[in-house]
Amino acid sequence: MTNTTHFGYKTVSEDDKVHEVAKVFHSVAAKYDVMNDLMSGGLHRIWKTFTIAQAGVRPGFKVLDIAGGTGDLSKAFARQAGPSGEVWLTDINESMLRVGRDRLLNKGLVTPTLLCDAEKLPFPDNYFDRVSVAFGLRNMTHKDQALAEMRRVLKPGGKLLVLEFSKVAAPLQKPYDLYSFSVLPWLGQRIANDSESYRYLAESIRMHPDQETLKTMMQDAGLERVQYYNLTAGVAALHTGIKM
């Protein structure tokens, strides 16, 4: 029997979800940064800056950026880790990875890039000082397996950082829903000629675990000192955990 999962509000087979998510990001890759700026009013850059600060990457660190997309975190980490460090930009989507790789090269940063599945990371145990995933966890089919893999490749004392859309504060729920299901698809159609991918974005955020649930999932994966920071009233949240 084929296992099923959610693709936005739809119930699909796990194999179909992989293909559908891939189609979304192949479609939006070229306009990804422009749309992020428009959708969030530039707030995504502030959220990422906060995540980078919380990561505390130092010269010589080994860092894994999962679902790294267009390379915003990898760019900052590579500069902080320096020539003695090692920063890997990875993504499961080739179109996104190409955009990220090219952006890094255009900034004069030559870092390894790898097409890989976060649920089956091709790295040894206890290898990285930091592992990050920004706005990628909600698209993964087996989030518990991905979190366990992230913990596995961390060194003892290493930190996992998960930046993701989350559950917004109750007073903002109605206007946020109106924006998500009306404005976002309209913007997607006007800018990227693709309303459905941005409708999926809104639905995938609603299906993603809330702050406390994700905290528990990270603890269940074996991470300790798990905490989270609500950003912009919970529109996004940064979860961190340590491998002891």
C-alpha cells in the first residue's frame, strides 16, 4: 500500500508529493528572491539575519545549509567560516541549487554545492558544527526523519537552526489568512506567472507544525536545549537545538 501525506490541503501519495514540490520550485526558482521580497515586505531578510546571528559561525567551522535555495545563509556562513572553514549549500531541487550556486560564484565565494535529500544526508556522523534549514522543512515528507538526519551529522555541541513559517498570533489570523489566500496567489500570477505555487505556499504553512509541536519534534529527534523565537508575531519562528 502506498503511504499518503499532505501537499498543501491535498492528500497525495508520498511519491507524488516529492514530484509536486519539485514542480513548485522549478517553477518559482527564477523569481524566488523577488517574490520573497514582495511577499514579506523584505522581512525575510531580517529573519535570516537573525538566524545568522544566532548561528554564531566562527572561522574554521563546518556548516551545512539544507534546502539552501538561492544561498542567502550560505553566503553569510561562507564569509564567517573563512578559507579554513567548509560551508555546503545543498538543496533537493536542481533549479534552486543552480540559482544559489551562481549567486555565490558571482560574489566570489567558491563553496561546495550538492543536490541531496535532507531525509538521507550523504555526510558522515558528527561532521558539522552548524546545520541550518530555512523555509525548507515544511516541504519535507518525513520531517522527523529529516530532523534525525540533521542531528546525526552534527558534532557533539553543534547547533541546528530551523527557520520556518509558523503559527501567527491570534489577533492577526484573519488578516493573515486574507493576505495569504488572496494577495499571494495574485502576486504569484503577476510576477512569476504562477498562482498555484503560491497557493500551495499558503496551504503548506497552515499544514506545518506549530511552534510547540516542532519544538517537541526536535526534542524527540534527540536534540537538547531546544527553544524558539517568534519573529513578526509568529509569521515565522526560529527553532534551535543542540546535540549533546
